Amino acid sequence: KDKRSRFWGVYKRVAEEHDGEFLERYTSDMDIVLVFSGLFSAVSTSFIVAMESNLSPDPSDTTNALLKQLVYIGLGNLAAAGPAPADPASAWSPTAPTLWIQTIAYASLSMSLLAAFGAVLGKQW
């Protein structure tokens, strides 16, 4: 054998060792990222679902307003009942802190899912 073929043989062996260690280390790192982002996404989703009711008006307020109007009509007090049913939901809007918290929660869920997507792409590459 000449010097060049011996050099390339040694280079191939060293490169395969380095590449094997590199792939093993980063594959385990991506597994950790997948587990963490999966758990974080699950927890974040549960918070989002729990806070979802803050983004819509309480249906019991509408029911209570309509029942109150029916009671006024039943008692014969038509002036207090008013000409049209009052809809409390028409004047309702979520508060600014609620919107900010929901926005941050959805952003964190999106970033967590993006991290999981990146880790899956990295593992498949």
C-alpha cells in the first residue's frame, strides 16, 4: 500500500468514529427536546382549554336576564320588562389582560409545536 491509500483508510475510520459519536449525541438531545416539547404542549393546551371560557360571555347571564324579563311580564309590570329582550352578551367583551394571556399561551403552544416539528425533522434527516 502506498501512503495515500493508508491515509484515506485512517481518515475513513476516524471520520466514522466522529460521525457516530456526533449522531448518537444529537439523536439523544433531540429525543429530550421531543419529550420536553410534548409535555409542555400538553400542559399549555390544558391551560388554554381552561381559559377558553374567559373569551366568551357567560350564557347564564343571558338566561338570567330573560328570566327576569319573564318574571316582570308575569307580574304585569310591562314597563320594567321593556319592549325588547335585553341581551347582556351584546355589550360584553373580554378584558385586555385576558386577551394578552391567551395570546401568550397560544404563542407558547405554537413555539413548542415548532420545536417538536424541528426535532422530528432533525431525527429523520
